[in-house]
Amino acid sequence: MATHCVYTVTDHAMTDHATGIAARPLDAPRCFKVLSGAAVGRLGFSASALPVIVRVNFVIQHQQIILASGEPQVIEAARSGAVACLQVDQPAKADADGWCVLATGRLHIASRSSTSAMAALPVDPWRLTHPDAYLELDVEIISGQLFGARPAG
């Protein structure tokens, strides 16, 4: 059975009347700040005209998302400069708000000159011990929400 949510928008914040949970938008600097405390997300892109979503480990460096991958589809998407998005979230807890961030941009393989520096970063491919490639997601659009049981405002 589908649920129906009713939201009230006030000063760019929303409250779900059914649950009382408030959601507030995050600006770009705050989105990067919460992302820098996370390590695992979902990378979405298109492969052979079909949507693909894979779990990835990542780090943030100078408002750029760095990934290590051994997945052939991810590497091919990076080689072609595909538009991709990284979605990361942290559920709300009793003592802390939750958040959700979506970063969108072009995915590409890191240059050879930056690869050695990236090897020192704390990012490993999801299931491999050594990555086949280091990738960069140049963020063009980023948005997010902070949500929790605390009232908006």
C-alpha cells in the first residue's frame, strides 16, 4: 500500500505532517562538509542506455569526489566522461539529525600525475584490495537536506 506524504513549505523548510519530521535544505558548503564525514555512497550513471547504481567508497578533496574502482562499467563511464551522480545519506538518530546529499557532475579517470597522490588517500575500491583506476567526479550540482525529529526553523 502506497503512503501519502503532506508537506508544508515554510522558509524553504518542510515538515511531514504525518510524522512531524522536519527537513531543511543544505547549502553547498554544508553538503561538502557532511560528505567529508562519510565514506560509502551510491554512484549512478548510464551504461548502454540503462541506469546503473553501484556502491562506492569515496573521499572529498578540494570539493571534488575521488573514487577508486575496479568495476569495468564504472571505469568505462569515467573514460567516456559520463554524467554521474553520487548519493549519500545518514539516517536520523535519537541524538542527531540525518542528512541526504546528491552530487552530480562529470566522471573521469584521474590524470597520471595525480594518481600517485590519490593512492595515499584513504579510499579503496568497494570489493578489491587494489584499484584498477582512480576516478574523479567534478561536482557541478550539489544539493542536500538535513532532517530529523527536531522542528524546522
